[in-house]
Amino acid sequence: MRTTRVLYLGMAMLLAASLAGLSARQLPGEAVQIDNDDLGGVVTSAKGPEAGVWVVAETTDLPTKFIKIVVTDDRGRYVVPDLPKANYSVWVRGYGLVDSPKVQAAPGKIVNLTALVAPNPRAAADYYPANYWYSLLRVPDKSEFPGTGSQGNGISENMKSQGQWLRQMKTDSCWSCHQLGDKATRTIPETLGRFESTAAAWDRRLQSGQAGGNMINDLGQLGKQRALTMFADWTDRIKAGELPPTPPRPQGVERNVVITLWDWADPKGYLHDEIATDKLNPTVNANGPIYGSMELSTNYLPVLDPVNHTSSQVKVPVRDPKTPSSATDKIPEPSPYWADEAIWDSQVNVHNPMFDYKGRVWITARIRPPDNPAFCKEGSNHPSAKLFPVANSGRHLAVYDPKTKKVTLIGTCFGTHHLQFAEDANHTLWTSGGGQVVGWLNTKMFDETGDEEKSQGWTALILDTNGNGKRDEYVEPNQPVDPTKDKRIGGAFYGVAPSPVDGSIWGTMLGFPGSVVRLNPGSNPPATALAEIYEVPWNNPKAPVQGFSPRGLDIDRNGVVWTVIASGHLASFDRRKCQGPLNGPAATGQHCPEGWTLYPLPGPQFKGVTDSGSAEASYYDWVDQFDTFGLGKNVPIATGNGNDALLALVNGKFVVLRVPYPMGFYAKGLDGRIDDPKAGWKGKGLWATYGTRTPFHAEGGKGTTSKVLHFQLRPDPLAR
């Protein structure tokens, strides 16, 4: 008896140990395991367990609204981990469903949820991302180009190809500020008024609010008559019942994503982007505040404390009270949301923030009127002004020190837009947006001397057309190539990224087909600075895939440049693959198609467009050089501005980090931070914000504010 009992107990202990191991691995069929700060359960519908749908937990009990979103596994199970103590509304959203009723719950509870199958395809489609609806737009056929003007086919005579039309209606115009295809834009709001035609309604809506002048001008570049007809046809067909294709539910690692959202800013202001850490050292500011930029909307930096769930503001001053303000922007017609109210009132126009190695936040900011001081202009002894004087600059620099709570203003001769630090002894801050030049600030010198004049420099972009390896007399952009001289490129950078490999500076140049430009500062810039230009392959018989019009840009640790282009691709350019000369009289743009690789972005293509690409067109991209997220080092991530997502390219395939709620996620930038390198997936993640100019277009409408997002990648959908 004793021997039998011992054997029985031994077998029981082995079985218990085995079951414990199974529980730790969370094998199929087991119950959901949670802690006191988790919510978990199973999602089922009339069709059974629902895999790849989202569970949303939302609360207003904390100092700022708080949301956490997870995805169900292949058996419909979910775990929402690490919730602050509060009461939550919990519900299910997914493709093929309509939102389930909200259930009230607190952390530490098993909450099984009943999903609701959509009663019809129309109800299901209400939850699809904007670019799926936008893809229903019927773009003018290639045969309609070049345009013949208002007396012809209504397309502007400046529109020479369908590609130019797409570029203008996507990232270099409409889509550069907000989504098209969301419910706010694919329908005509009743509050707009009554009109004799849908085209007339579109004409009126595009004149609404403080951006009305810009929108109607952009329409004119397409050809107002033909563009209005196109948009009217789109919304008429949707009103009549036309539906987009169905997007896929999250698959694979997409189901491992945990997204946390906090409110910040205010409903009248809009965000451009955010910053969480130093790009060159993602452990800087660990667990610290997130800072945002409000561009033309208002004069503060929004700040989020993600540990205590609080938001605050840093006021940014100007140097001269006569600095222009967006408050004076004319309102052509009342807004359906804000009527005649001028909701934007920014002087500082903060566009882009960036952390440095000391934990300070650098920003591009307007601090004075555009007329430059004498040291910038012709006749100055400044080394940069001697070579290329600059009369005006619309935006400058500033730096905020969280330790001292002080904002320091820095007047620059060059304009600024985006900014990034080089990996050099001077901690050089390179900027884009300089008009005809690229500018930089030696921050080490500025910290030591406070001398903004001596600490800055700028250069025009000069191609080494004669191929002698040095900067010489040059011809202007509108002059033909002279093999005995160099040649200046007109314009300057939009995106900017210093290379970690060789100290070169890369930037994008907008336009058609657009290009990436490499700037080699040389040993004594600006006197030694030379540029190389590489256009996106367009009508190039040597390129297997054609594309056009880059915007955002970043670079990986191998020196490969990544950019997003309006043809609907994420593109890489690897200079090492170039087979011909990189300078000389023939190196004018289309000379290295072999350096380019184009990856079509997720989502459908427009109706009537047969070329490679997607209706998606991302605003910017960022390379996760140090694996702050979990998909690996050097993973490029595009802002999926129509996909309600971030789009990560892993081994040639996209991982879609979709934000299902509130619909309208539209990022203009992102970064990744490591809060605790020893904490696994919980110690790191990506940060982004809703960067649309129209937060009132997002789900929730008027009163909705921008949100901060934290993306984390756990090892499986049930990991705690």
C-alpha cells in the first residue's frame, strides 16, 4: 500500500509539473491566465471564436483618457496586460463585425465577450481604413494626359502624366495634412449646406476654415474642373452603395501587438509629431515624458507623462513680438466644425522635435519675422554667407532643457523643417527646409559660447559636374550642364538624415519624379561641400519598377537610405549598388536605377491605375536602427497614413501595426525607446501620435484630441 501510494504521489507531482509547464507556454486549448492588473477572456460570435479581432479597454478615471488595445489569438482568446487601476469599458472591434456592446470591468477579471457579426457588407465597411475607401477614387486615365486646361479636358496643362496627378493629390498636397477616405471626407456633411451638385459641394468644402486657401490652390494645380468632377464622382458612388475591398485581419506577429493611447493637447490644436528619446541612444529619457510639436496650431509643446498618465504644456516664446501668426490666416468660408472661428493661433510654428544626448529637446521654431540679420546677407564675412547669402528664413531653432525648464531661442539664416543629429564630436544638428540651402548648427560650440552666428553654417547643393573631386565655379539650376564647371541644384532638403557610415548627409527633394541627395560636407564646409543626386526611377528602361516623389527619409546603420514615395511605395536606395560614375556630366539623376528597390505599400490601388503601388502614400518613415520594438535591427517603418497604421518592412514583407480605435490614426513621425533593456518586451516600444491637421475628422468628431501611442510587441497574444 505504501509503495503504491508513493508511486501515485510521484506521478501526480510529475503531472502537476507538466501542466504547470503547459500553462507557462499557454498551449492551445488552455484557459486564459491573468494577473491582478490584467483583463482576459475569450471572444466569440454566432460563428464561434473570433480570431484576429481587437479588444479595446478604455477609461476616463485617470488624469487623461487612457486606452489599451490587443488582438485575439487563433482561438479568440485575449489578454489586456498591465492596466492601471480604474474602471474600464471593454468591447470588440474587427473586420466583418460591428462593435459589441461595452462591458464594464476592472483589472483582475476574466471577461468573455460576445462579438457581433455585421448584418451586411455596408455595416462592416464602416470600420475599414481610409485608404480602402480612397482606393475607390477613379483617377484620370493615362490617355487624358498631358492636360489640356480649362478649355479642354479640365486637367491643368502642367499635369504631364498620371503620375504627376497622383503625386499632387497625395503626399505633396491633400494627403500631406490629413486622411482622405475617412468618413468625414468620403461623405458630404449636411452642415456644409445644400448645393446644386456634388462638385459644387466639394468646391465649397475645400474653402472651409483657415486651410481653405491652401486647399483650393492645391486643387487648381490639378485642374479645378477635372478634380472636382473626380471627387464628386467618388462620393456619389459611395453614397449609392459602392464598397471597398475587405482588409485582412491581423495575422502572425501582428496579433502580438499591444497599443496604449493617452489623450494630450486640445481639440482645437493639431500635432505634427512627437519625440521620446535620442535617435542615437534610445535609452535617453527612459520612462520619461513624451514631447510633441503643434506646428501652426498653437504655441506650446504638449507633454505626456506615461507613468503617471498626466499631460502638461511647455510654452514656447518668440524673440520678436512681430513674429507672424497663423491667427491672421484668412477663412475663405466657414468650417462645418468650427464655423468662422480661427482655431489656430501659432507664432512659433514648431514643426519637428528631437532629443539630444543630454536629454534636451531641440525643435524647429519660428522666433522672429523672416527678414534675416546682416550677417546672413550679401556683404557679410560669415563663411557661408560669402558663398551663398540668404536674405530670409521662415523658421529657426530652439532648445528646451527639462532640467532647467528653460527654452533657448536660436536665430538661423537658413529655414528649418526637420532635424537630426550627426554622430560627430560637435554633435552637429542638421536641418532641412532651408529653401536653397542646407543648414547646420554646431551644438557643441553653441553650448560653449552661446554664439548663434559662429555656431551655424549652410551650403547650397553643388554637383561635381566636371568630376574633379572639388567644388568649383558652377552654373545655376536653370542653365545647361557645362562639363568644365559644377552645377547647383535648385531647392533643398525635405527629409534629412546623417549617415552613420561616412558622415554624409542625405535628404529628399520634393517634386516629380523627385530625388534623394547625398551631401558630403568635406573637411571645411561649406567651401568643400559637394552633392550627388539620385532621382527615383521614372520612365527609366533600366528599372523594373517605376515610382515617383519621395517625402520622408531615414537611414539604417549600413548607410542604406529609406524613403516613402507618392507612387505608393517604401523605397530603399543603396549607393553601393551604383555601377556607373557617381559624379560628372552624366550624373544628373537617373544614372543609378540599380540602387533603388521599391516595395508596394499595403492596401489596394486606385481605380484606373495599373502601375505598381498602392492608394496608400506615407508621409514619413523611420528606421529602427537598434531594435527598440522587437522586429529586429534596421527595420524601416513607414507611417501608414491611410492604413490607420505603422507599416514595418521585415524581410521584404510588411507587418501592419493597425490602430483600430479611434479610426483616423495618422502619424507624421515616430521613434522607439528602450526604458529597461532587462525587461524584455515590456521595456521597449515605439512611440507616435495622431498627426493629422484635422483631429475633428477622426472617430469622435469635434472635441476629439490628438493622442500619444505606445506600440509594444509581446512574444504571443496572451503574454503578460
